[in-house]
Amino acid sequence: MPDNTADARSVPRVVIEADDPLTRDGTVTFLAADQRIALLTVDRLAEADILVMLTAVVSGKTLSAMSRASQTTGGRIRIVLVADHISEQQLALAVNHGLASFLVRPFTSFSQIAVAAVEAYQGRSAVPPVLMNLLLDRMRTMQKSESATGLLPVELAQREVDVLRLLAEGLDTVEIAGKLSYSERLIKSVIQTVVKRLELRNRTHAVAYAIRMGIL
């Protein structure tokens, strides 16, 4: 596998894992030519920023691989998953393991995978709205079932709550900035602050956490 890490400090370091050699080699060949990405071999996962996983079926093995990747990188890794389908339970678990984006395999091109990897590195996520709604519904159910545990929601500023609520509705940072009459830079800063303070993976995880804790 090519290792174009010359500019690894300014571009995401990406590892590719796939169920079959044909898919893996095709993805590696395409991404190796993309100057926005520094491709690493699988044995250098500990150094990676992004893990791209390609599988037809999301299974326990897939989720275990995500968990191992998260542990190997100290929770730093962000995962782009390309699969035919994922259940709401699997989605919730995957987010906890570092999932940043989910792409539906039959409708995804190599160029879309490259874009998702770059955007995941920049803190952006891509989850189809229908799956996001499933995730949020599941988190609301979990929040209700755990209401007797005595957990108290973390305090968030009203602006942070407003941003998370609009993220939950599927708006991007530009749309949120327009809604709240703030700059897009400020919106991104708010999201990054919340993610860092709560020690979460990404904005999708932040929304799910807020739902689970009853903040939204």
C-alpha cells in the first residue's frame, strides 16, 4: 500500500480497511493519488487520524474493529464507515467508538469517500437524515430508561444548546450561523468547544449525548 505521508502534519493520515481485497485495493489506489490525504498502511493505525472501513454488512466484527481502533489511538480516531446498511443500535455503538460519517455503499463513489475522510478530519460529519433521526430516537429512549440513575446533565450555555438543537435538526454550520445571526467561524468554535469539554468524538456524538442526558 502506498504511503504518501510527506505532508502528514497538514492533511489527515488515513488507514483503509475492507472486507475484500478488490474493494480495499481499489480504494487505496484512488485515495493514494489524492493530495488531501496521507495514506498509511494498516500496521500504522496508531498514527492515523481517520479510519475508512468498507463492508457490505455491519456486524459484531465490524464494531469490534472500531472499538480496537479507538483503543489503539487513545480515542482519537475518527471513522468513516461505508456499508450497505446499519441498524440504529449499531449506529449508536459506532458513534461511541468514533464514527464520524456513514456512507451508503451502493451509492458512494471513491471521491465521496475521500471528501468524507477530509471532512471528518476537519470535525464535520455526514450521516443520512433518516439514520440521524433513528439515532436521536434511540438516545431519547436511553435517556428515559436511565432517568433513575441519578446522572445530571452537564451545564451548557444557551448558545451551545441552540447550536446542538439545530445540528439535531440536520442543519449545517452555514445554516446554523444564519439562523442564530452568528458567524460560521463562531458556530464551529462552539461545536469544537462542546466536543472537547464533554470529551466526545465529534458533533454527531455531541448531539447524541445531549439527547441522552435530556439537554435537548
